[in-house]
Amino acid sequence: MLSIGKLGSAGAAAQYYRADDYYGRDGEAEAPSRWHGRGAAAAGLTGDVRAHDFAKVMDGQVPGGPLLGRIIAGERQHAPGWDLTFSAPKSVSVYEALLTDEHQRQQLREAHRDAVTAALGWAERSVEARVWDPAERKQVPTGDQGAVIATFEHDLSRDQDPQLHTHCVVANMALGDDGQWRSVDSRRLFSDKMLLGSVYRSELASNLRDLGVEIEPTGGRGAFEVAGFDKTLGHAFSTRREAIEARLEATGRSGAKASAEAALATRQRKGKADPDALRERWTRTVSEHDRDLDRDYTAALSDRDRGTTDRLPFEAARDAVLQAAEHLLETESSFAERDLLRQALTFSLGEARSRDVAAAVSHHVRSGELIAARTGKGDWTYTTAESVLAEKDVIALEARGRGVARPLASGRQLDRRLGRDSFTDGQRSAVRDAVLTCSRVVGVQGYAGTGKTTALRAIADLARAGGYEVRGLAPSHQASAELAKGAKIETETVQRFALRETNAAEPSDLRRTVLIVDESSMLSTRMMRDVLRIAEEGRAARVVLVGDTQQLQAVGAGTPFRALQDAGMATARMDEIVRQRSSEQKASVEAAITGSAREALERLDGVLIETKRSDLAEQAARSFLWRGQRQREETGVIVPTNALRREANAFIRAGLRAEGTLTGEETALAILSPLHLSKAERERAESYAPDQVVTFARDYKRLGIEKGDRYLVAGVDRDACTVSLATADRRIEWAPARLGAVGAQVFELAELQIAKGDDLRFTQNDPEGRFVNGGRCYYLGKSGPDHLIHDRTSGRLFELAPGDPALATLDHDYAHTTHAFQGRTVDQAVIVMDSLSRRLTTQESLYVGLSRARDDVTFITDDRAELVRTLERAGNAKLSAIEVAGMAARGADAKAAADRSDAFRRRFEKEDDERKDDGRSSGSTAGRDRDGKTGRSLDSILKASRKGGKLQEKASRAEERDGSRSSGYDFER
């Protein structure tokens, strides 16, 4: 519902926004417009936007003030600004255009306008300028500048469908607290895009519900429509969206960037339209879908009490902030303020406003449930006291194991084993430290390709010779298989190990057991705590943690392997790389380790290709396909995202089909695509949608749910907080907030095209034990109706009948994400990195990609220079909860964060009052409850709510009410 883009020249910007080429409501020649922002008010820009004033502002001329810009080569240059476009949901747009009651239409317009105004209040906080800091003695980005914003309201899409939207032009000028005008630094504005969109949606949802209009969340990510709005009618009035999706399908691409490029490629010129002809066309479309919009809207109004709750807005916001923190803590030990606010707004959709959420954050900071700290860049980051305690538990568990263990072998036995093979100094050190230490827990920090597996094999040999059982653990099935193959150790996933041991009646006796945990840097705090707790309770002889803090870290929250090393865990270091056979390729990897992206790319032993961003996947496919069949077997195609992976797979398969490697007819399989919902999301009925599939990690006899069975979502009752699950012969009403969300997995149905000759892999464990997650196989075609699968792990041939559950877990096995490929080794690699994907373009991903290949690399990017800049700006590690707590000056940061949220909320309330006083929001819904009365003041609610709260009750307690225990693990990756 929000797009953002940089404007072109001042002249073009002024022309575009001065004349509305869309159909103006009631024949208006110009779109409704208004000035916003403290900077605009200070400059005397109020009320409607006049063309002359707007043109001067776009040129950098502050009314009555300076002319902004930079002199380059004797000419003044000035970027005009940025366009933030807020678009209403399709149902709101259609009702606003076609309801026969003009008062209702006006109410919808005002609801949209008020939501935009609220979002612009937040946007102004994101407007930064570079201000001289005498303490730092340099220019530093400073936010919350007085902005100059011009808004222009339109009600048509380019394809002349109903689409209520507002262009908000943020001018490239801002007024500082010191009274100085400066140009805007737009980076934070772009970073806060998702937050600003969430603010708009939250405010609009609250405005609609204040009018008595019931809403329905769509997709669980904050999007919604008016309840009961016909989806097919929405599609009929979304020809612009249909054109974009058709373009994506034709090109085989997906993802946000591909959508943006498809939008540009399908963009039509804005045309004049006859209002009467448009209304006639729209009315005909409604009739063709057999809908009565007035009746549908009245039905949404008649349900106004159905979705109401007894919760006050602040109570809903307070709960939503804690749920948001729980959601974010599944993947990060700390999280940015913008992410906390955005998720809380999603969780409180229609129940609380953005100012309520800001006040709730302040409340939880004051109560100590949230810990706030400012980073070196001035951003606010948060964690929870619970997360800090979890990380301290991990460190304490390791510390308690110091000096309590015995050596696994004698010095003489060690020397004999080390003398049998050729070892590097690092390998010798790792074996010696792991075997001779008297600590229960020991670390091996080794760079990629330093021969860690060889060292582990020697450790295992010595332990077995001493009468110990050796068991391997790894965070994924792929890593588990690699460890078992390379080190000759019986291995399982950490999740399976922890689940079994946690559910055991009593702790296992591990006194004669050595646990070797590979890829330890990919363990979350929770997983590491479970391993060390089980080892302590079972008095394990040794826990050897092996990993690399420079590589990609855990998918879950925390960086415990790094934290343990920082806390003094005995750690052997392996830094002599032996994997790369070429000195240049080895030098490239070493440069990546030190964070020198520029040198790493310069030292590549291979090819570096620059191509258009839209052609990255196709170029990766070409670089894979020109190799012979034997080379392809030892070539990894490594890409940053799943969207790019699917796109590359499509191009590779097209090439394989053209050369004759893929033969026969294409077969379409219905497969399960995981949605990766957090526990906090899985507990919310709003997160589910019809035709999704849910599986459970254990039986729930009370509900008649059996482990491993697949249940189709048949419906969702948001008000009762239940999800209707269907099987072939019955329906189950499930309340996920009460039971079962911990071990549930949620999927959407997708289609996979396969043909004889395809390389495939399994994405889940087979309940019958035939296949494992990550297992690779060949598709040999069909035998009658059955599918012939050759499993590469076991070498066995399987005939899978139609409907076999394993078929729904297949995927193509050509391109892989960087995260999925970590731990694998190949002769050659094709690596794709997008220069602008800042979240995924990191030093760690560069290092992981370059270090996979023994011989050479083909490196593909859209812009080498920009890629280097992005990598150099990228941080190297997540902040731990302990680090955030340490950064927070006790009391000072907490008070500053709370005061900041309070001040922002008070500003909103003041602006609301001013809008009501000047009569500009006569139809406004802001600040009224569903009966149109003024609600309790936030201050009074705050005082009544000082008792504080705790994070969501542990899911394990909910499970205990069902008479059983659960480890809390979602699934095995």
C-alpha cells in the first residue's frame, strides 16, 4: 500500500503534480492537494498546493529563505524530492467510487486522508539531514526534521480502474531545530518504507472500524479488505495488477524487485477519461459479477459489533508489542525499532492506532520488559530481559563445565594418531585441545576449507579408542549428512537430539559420550542452550563445538558460538586454508575473511560478469549450462533469495529441455511451500487463509489430530480466533492460541513442473523414513501412473503412487540459496549477488559463496562498483541481547526511548486536535470510538495500566494443559 521513488527534474515534477491527467472526481481539473509538515508551516505553506509555490519548492527555493543545492562544475544541482504513494485497499477504492450514498463515499475519503496524514507524521520523523555535531566533530544524520510535504489525491489507476491513492511529495528541504534549512538525506526514508506503509494500514483500519465498517485481514501481513468484498470483483478492477502478474509469469520471475521492474515495463501513459463513461463501465462490471455494492457495504456495516472486543486500544497495543517482540526474537536477539513498530501495528490491526503502539513501547521500556539502546549510527535497537537471561544461561553452562572433565586420551596416544596422517598446525591444535582439555565444552573456530572435517575424524578415532561413544550433531539434515560422510560419525540433527532428550523420562547418561556439534555458528541461542543443558544433565564426557563465526549465522535468534568464544571458552583456531587449489582463489577467500570485498573480487580465479539486474538469473543459468554434464555435477549455483533461485531453475530447465537432457511431457505436481510463520504468527487465527495446509509435530487426541497428517484450512473465524481444518471425512475447529501452535507448520499449495531427467531434492523428512530433508534424487519419468524416483543418498529406486506424501515435498535441485549451500563443497561455483539487496548482500554471504569452490568461480552481479560499496557498508554480525544490554546506559537510554515515544504520541494527539478545531476533518474518524464518542485519554489508560505485563505465556504451559510435553521446536530444517 506504499511505494516510494525519487523524483526526476524539478520541471517535470512540477508539471506532473500540477496537472492531474487522471479523471478528476466530479470533473475537477486538479487533484485535491494540501501542504503538510512542520517545515511547510514554518515557510508559510498551508492549505491547498498552488502550482507556483510547488514549482519553486521542487527547485529548492525555500519560501522567504535560501536556495538549496550544490554547485558542481559551475552549475547548481538539486534533486527535487521523493514521492511516497499511499494506496487504499481495492475494496475501499471501489466502494468510494461506486456507492450511491455520497455521505458514505465522503466518509471513506476522509478515512483515507486521515490515515495518510497520520503516516506523514511518522514520515516526518524519518526525514533526516546531515547536521554538524560538535562532540563528534563531523556531520551526522539527524532525524525528525521539519519536512515540506505536498499531497495530491487521485482516484484512478493508470488503467482507469478505481484506485484511491495519494501522492505525498517530500521536498528535498528540511528545517532543523536550529532554524537552518538543509537538503534531506533520504536513506532513512527508504529504510522506514515498510513501517510507514504499516502505519497507513493501521490507521485506515481503525478509521473504518470507527465508522462501523468491519474488515478482514488478507494474508496475515497487515493487508486487509472490507469484510465480504467479492474477491473476483477486486480482480476485475485490478487490471494494472493483472498486467504486472502476467509480465512476471511470462518472464518466469518473482519477488519485489521483479514486480517493480514489471510495473515499469507495463506502465501506460495516463489518459483523459470521461467520468460518465467510466462509471457506466464500472457499473457494468459490477453487474457482470452479480454484486450489489450498496447491499454488500451495508452488510459490512451491520456486522459492526461482530468483531468488537472489550479491549481498550492501549491494551491491544500493549499485547501487540509483546507479541511483536516474541515474533522478532525467533530470528534475532535484538531488533530495530522500525521492525518492532511495524510488526506490532500488524498484530493490532483495527484495534489500536500507531500512537497507541508508540505509547505501548514506552510502557514496556519503562517496565523493563523491553531494553532499548542506541547504536553507533544513532538507531534504536531493542531486546528483552528474557533474551539476555537466555544468553547468560549459555555462557554459564559452558563455564560450569570448566575443569570437570578428563582427557579423552593420553599424550602418547595423541602423538601416535597425529603421526599417522599429514595435519596442518591448526588441525593438530584442534585435535590436541579437544582431546586433552579438562573442560566439558571446547570450541574449534575454523575458516572454511581449513580441514575441520579431517580434524574431527581424528578426534573421533581417539575418543573411540578410549572407549567413548561418538555422536555427531548438526543444525540441518544437509550439514548432518556432510558430517557423517566426512568424519565417519553417526550423526543426527540438533533438533531431533534435543526433542528426544527433552521428552525422555530422565536424562541420558552421557558420561562415556562425546558430542561433536558441526556448523555450531548456525545454532541459535535456544538450540545451543538445549545442547549444553542436556550435556550438563547427562554429564557428557565432551562437547566439541565446531564452526566459523565469519560465515552465515543462525536462522534463529542469537550468536552463541561467538558469544562463548568472547566469554573465554577454550577454543582452537584453524586458519590455514587447504580447500582452494588455486593460489588466486585462496587469496580471494582470505580477502573475504578479512572483510576486503574489493580485493576479494579482484583476486577471483575465474570470471566476473556484470549484467542487468533483470538478467541475473538468466546469466547464472547460462554459466551453468555451458559446462559439460560431469562439470555440472560438481558446480554449485548460489543465489541470495528463493525468488532468484526459482527463476534460475526455470532458465536452467529451459536450457536442459532445449539440449534434450529433459525429455517427455511435463508433469505438474502439487507441492507444499512453507510459509515460515513464527510461533507468534501461528497462534493468531488471522495468519491463516483458506487452502493453506497445516501439519503438526505430535498428536492431539483431544482434537483428533495425528502427527504428520496434513489438514486443509477450510475457513477462519477471526472473532472466535479459530481455524477450521478439513480432512477427507471431517472438520476440526482449532484454536491455535490455546493449543498446537508450537509444533505446527503452515504451507501454501504451489505447482512444480518436472520431467524425465530432472534433478530434484526433498524439502521435508518423509514420515515413513524413506527420504530426508535435503536428500537429492533423479526423476526417471513415470511407470503407468507412478513416479520413478532414484534416491542419490541410498541408491534405491522408488515408485511413488499419485498422492504419495513425499511427492509434495519435492523441489528442483539446480540453484540454491547461499544459506542452504553453506557447508557444501564443489569444484566450481556460479555465484550471484545483487548490489542493492542490502539485507542479503553481506560480507558473510560473499565469504560463504567464494569459499565453496575448490577450483574456480563465475561471479555474476549487476554492478560491481555498487556491490563493493554495499558490502563495505554491511555489518558483519548480529548484535546479541547481552551486547544490547551492555550498550544501554542503565536508565539513561531507557528513559530517553520512553520519553521519545511519549513525545511523539503527544504530537499526534495535538495535531489531531488542531485538525478537528480548524474544521478540515469534519468527516474524520480519528479519536472516536464506534459510537462516535471521544475515547479515554491515553494518559488515563497509561496510569491504569502501570501494573505491567509479561511476555506471552510459554507455549509449553499450553501444551502441559493437554497433559503432555513439547520441546518447542517447529521443524527440522
